[in-house]
Amino acid sequence: MQSILICGGGTAGWMTALYLSHLYNRVEHRVDIQLIESSAQPPVGVGEATVHGIRHFLQLLSINEAEFMQATDATFKLGIEFINWKKAQNGQTHSYWHPFDFQTPEVNGMDLAHCWLSQTHKVQDYAHSVSISPFLAKRGKAPKFVEMADYQAPIPYAYHFDAGKLAEYLKKLAVRRGVKHQVADITHVQVSTDATVKKITGIDTSIGRLTADMYFDCTGFRGMLMQALESNNQDNAENEWVDWSSELLCDRALAVQTQYPQGQAPALHTQAIAMNNGWRWRIGLQNRIGNGYVYSSQFCTEEQAAEELSQALNLPDNTEFKSLKMRIGHRKQSWLGNCCAIGLSSGFIEPLESTGIYLIEAGLRLFGEYAQSGNLPLIQQHYNRILNDIYADLKSFIVLHYILSDRDDSKFWRFWQTQRYRDPQLDAWLDLWQHKVIESSDFLAQKSVLFNQINYRFVVYGMGHLPQQPFVGVNPPAQQQLLAQMAAFCQQQPDRHPSQMQLLGL
Ligand SMILES: Cc1cc2nc3c(=O)[nH]c(=O)nc-3n(C[C@H](O)[C@H](O)[C@H](O)COP(=O)(O)OP(=O)(O)OC[C@H]3O[C@@H](n4cnc5c(N)ncnc54)[C@H](O)[C@@H]3O)c2cc1C
């Protein structure tokens, strides 16, 4: 392979450009990499919260952390707070956290979840009992210390950033590293006239015909290259799109940016606040807040969603929202012939756990591993299978958030209670977890474990789905002592951390 053409200059396109230039040209220039993007079709412009694996990706690409954070108005993210996903109880709004820390549940040979479950009267909710992140966030404290190296910290963290500024920053770096960039509109994708050969033979654009040995489709929901390839193989059932629109109801989003009220500092966590017909995000950057309502068009119109969001954010009547249609599902074959789809062109699961950018990274890393090998059909088959398993795993985890809700105050929430699609694996687990603690062994039969027992515990216990019988601990006094130590640590340790504002120099 001597040349690569990346089509699309959103987050996926520029992450792909940087990753491929790292993969092929780090030591010596081996492959010509070119990226084209349209002037008429802007990137989706959302996707501002991430998961903690992004740190390793940025580090792999030798990106300076402070420079990156400054260029993208980034803040630290310690997790997600879910608000209103259950009915209020005794006048108290329900909320729970899914933090990034607490990746190893054992402390002093004891599992903190066991300790928490064995408490007859729970002093704190699950996340506040086993994780320091909510405490750091509450006090505006950073997960790392000033003197720490890039991407290192005692507490795992991710970022919130400005999607537009991220693409600009990655573009500058990629061009500096030798990626050729051109503004060009794709008008037609040429594919092999032989329907048995899955091959793009050229891309017609506003600046002429472009060809390469390998193509990356980063054209977002349009998936222009993949669509052309697939339509050449209409009778081939393998090329189906896996449609999850009936399993995950939210298919639209409205986004709007707001300013901080005077004196309010950026939060260190994403908020996912349940609404009448979906949920809304609140993502605090250094200089502004990103908000968006992810809703189901089956249950409300755009006008109704806009009104509900306006009310929630106290916005003036004439506020303009960015309106987005989401195609929920994924391609069965994201790598087909000489084209690989990365980003929204490959697939999308709604952004409740901020996983869109993670999926870009996962697709690229997988390509990096597999592209080195020879037998292409076999390699592609495995690549696609692994990616499809990751999508399926993620979909189940997102569905979990909805089916544990007891809300019945709108048609949308009642639908989840009564008519929802039934995921046999999830239903089996939830039955099982009424009788036992969620453990790693429960996931052994899974093909992919993007989310494991640690993540499931935060959501399942956070939503109050606990074993019916009291959990009998092995050593109750020692377990209670450990919980007390943890509580003291969570109270005191934040004193030692610098504030986020201090660390960001704001
Ligand atoms: C409502 C919503 C919220 C989200 N929130 C999150 C989140 O919190 N966290 C997260 O990780 N992910 C999130 N995502 C996903 C995230 O936004 C995407 O994964 C990410 O932005 C990558 O998008 P992309 O680059 O694939 O597509 P796009 O940003 O749409 O880019 C497509 C590119 O293709 C180009 N293009 C299109 N047509 C042509 C043409 N004819 N010729 C040439 N070029 C063309 C465009 O110019 C553009 O450069 C969210 C997505 C949505 C819809």
C-alpha cells in the first residue's frame, strides 16, 4: 500500500489521519496520506465528552496534553452523573454516578461492592461509597497534580472539549506531520464494475478525480463511500445495516451552547438528565457549556423538544438549536474491500455513555493490528466481527440505563416499562443479579466486554437494582471498617488535589 485517501474532516477524519501517519510514517515516510473534506457539508459539530481511554490514544500520538487542552478549551471529566432516571423519592431527585475510577474493586483483599451490599442501612449510595470521583468533582478538584507527567494521574480521567476546535487542532498536527489536506466535494464514488469485486476505483470530486490504494470513509452519517460499495452488492445479505432504531428509541438531538452564570466554574463531570422523551447532556468546557436534548421522534416533535429544552435551560423564545438526525445501528462490514468506515459512517449508538469517539479509536486500533497481516478476506472478517461485538456490547449497556427506570410520567417512559424490546442477555442478568453480586464471571461468555462488572455495578446499583436477600459478608466488621476508611479517604484526599481552575491556569 502506497497511498491512502481519507474522505471527511470531522473528528473521525482527523483522528484517522493522525493515527495512520503514526502507523505508517512514524519512522520513515512509507505511505502518502491525503484527506479531503467538503466546504458545503460541515462536520456534525457535537461529540464533546469522552471516555478515559482517550488519554492513551492521545499519548500514542505524542500529543502534548497541556497544549491539547488549551487548544480545545478542554476540561477534565471524571465520569457521568445521571439525574432523574428514576422517580423522585421522598421529594428527593434521584441521581447516581458512573465514574472512571475504581477500576480494581479489591482493596485489602476485600471487594468494596461486597462491603457496601452487606451494609443493612446504606450510609451513602454505591458510587459515593466506592469512588472518590464524585467527591473531587463536587469540590472542583482536578484528578492529577501539577507536577505529574502528561496523561498520568492517580484517578483515571477523560476530557470534555470543543468538537470544532478539536478537529482544527488535529488538522494542524496532521498537516505538520505530512498529511496532505484539500477542500473538495465528493460528487461520485466510482466502484468496480465487477460486482464480485468490492473495490473503489476512484472518487470524483470538485477538484477532479482522486485515487488511492486504500480509502477511509469518514463522511459521517452519509457514509458515501460505503454506500457506493454496498449498492454494488445489493444482493449480498452480508452488507446489511444493523438497525437498532426499535431497541434504542432516541433518534434525534437538539444542541445549543450556553454561557456560565457569573462565577460558576466548569464541572468535572458530564450530566445526563432524563427528560420527558429522552435525556439531555450538560458538558462544561473552559469557556462555555454544551447542552443537547437526545429525544425520540416517535414520542415528540422537534418543536416540543425545543420547548422542553428551552424551559430546562431557561432560554429565550428565539433561541436557535442545531438539529440532528441520528441513525442508530452499524454497518455489518465496516471494512469492505479497499475501504474502511471510521466514525459515524461505521455506526452510532446514542451518546449516553460518550462512546462515539471511543468507537473511532477502537476501529483505528483494530485496523492498526489487523492491517499488518496478509490474508485480507480473513482479516476483514475478523475485524468486522470484533467491531460488531463491540457495538452489540455497547448497545446492551445503553439499553440497561432505560430498562431499570421506574418512570411512568410520559408515553416515552411508559413504553420502556411495557413495550420495550427485550434483550435476552440483559433480562437474564437482571434476574440473576436479584440473587447475587455482579461479578466478572458473569461476563465470561460475552464476546466483547467493553463494559464489565465494574461499569454494570455503577448503573445497576445506582438505579437501585440490588440482590433481594441481604448479602452476607465474609467478615462484616472488617468490611464495615474498610467502608469507613474509604469514606474518610474520600473526604480528606480532595484537600490535597489542586483545583481544576488552578491546573488549567484559569
Ligand atoms: C447528538 C450527538 C451527540 C454526540 N455526543 C458525543 C459525545 O458526547 N461523545 C462522543 O464520543 N461522541 C459523541 N457523538 C459522536 C461524535 O460526534 C462523532 O463520533 C464524531 O464527531 C465523529 O463524527 P464523524 O467525523 O464521523 O462525522 P462528521 O463530523 O459528520 O464529519 C463528516 C465529514 O465528512 C465530510 N463530508 C460529508 N459529505 C462530503 C462530501 N460530499 N464531500 C466531501 N466531504 C464530505 C464533511 O465535510 C465532514 O468533514 C455524538 C453524536 C451525536 C449525533
